[in-house]
Amino acid sequence: MMNLARLPFRVGQGWDTHRIEAGRPLILGGIHVPCEFGLAGHSDADVLFHSVTDAVLGALALGDIGMHFPDTAPEWKDANSLQFLQHAIGLAAEQGYRLANIDSTIILQRPKLKDFRGAIRANLAQAAGLPESAVGVKFKTAENVGPVGEGRSCEAQAVVLLVLQS
């Protein structure tokens, strides 16, 4: 049987969702988006950082963000989700991998996020130690369908490629 830990590359997919809640800050990719609502969660509820973290953990077959940072642990209350992403990237490095690229999508009915694309992309790239050209950030609405389209939640999806460090 092939030693999977030494594959030249590994792909991971991540997904996260949080309820919308009045009075909370809206943090996406570590960037504060001015809005009358934010996302409910134990940490800062940054769905983009959470989905990328899950994608990295998935590529490594190390479970999900909740296994590493349980929402029942008081030390993660209101935590900056950058810590979660950095932890996952550190685990990849320990196994001899580095991030090669990220492709992500934030699904939110409103507000429109196009004016924040540059800041979110740049911040995610910096957090991941990648050039901006290796980081995709897309925005979608849910066309008024389901909890996202009804303005009750926000989702993010991410795919990452890890490559064996030479």
C-alpha cells in the first residue's frame, strides 16, 4: 500500500456556515465589513477562515475545525479565527506540506461584498503565506433561496492544494 502521507500533493475541501445575528461584527477573511449584523458563533465566526482551515485539515486527513477548536472550550470564546488557520497551516508544515493555492466562495445575500474583495483576498493571502495570485475569493448570493437567500445565514466554501515541500 502507498504511503499516503508522502503524496506529492493533497487536496482539501472546506465548508462553514453561521447564523446572522444583529449586533455582532461581520468578519470575513479577517476583514471587518461594516454592517448592522454579523455572524453568530463561539469565536469571531469568520466563515471564510473557518472553511479554509477545514480544507487544510481535510487535505491532511486530520478531521475538522471543531475537533481542534471545540466550541465548548472557553479559551476559544471570541477568538480570532486567524489562529485556527495558522494552526492548520502549521500542521501541514509538520507533515512536510505547504499551501500552493486557495479557491474560496462566500455566499451571503447582503451586503454586497465586491468593494471588500481586494482587502479580503490580500488578508487571506497574507494569512496563508501565499501571493495574492494564488488566492481566489468569489462572492455569491443564494438568489433568495434557503437560509442564506432569506438573510438568515452566511456560508463559505474553500478548496486548497497542499504540495510536498522540496
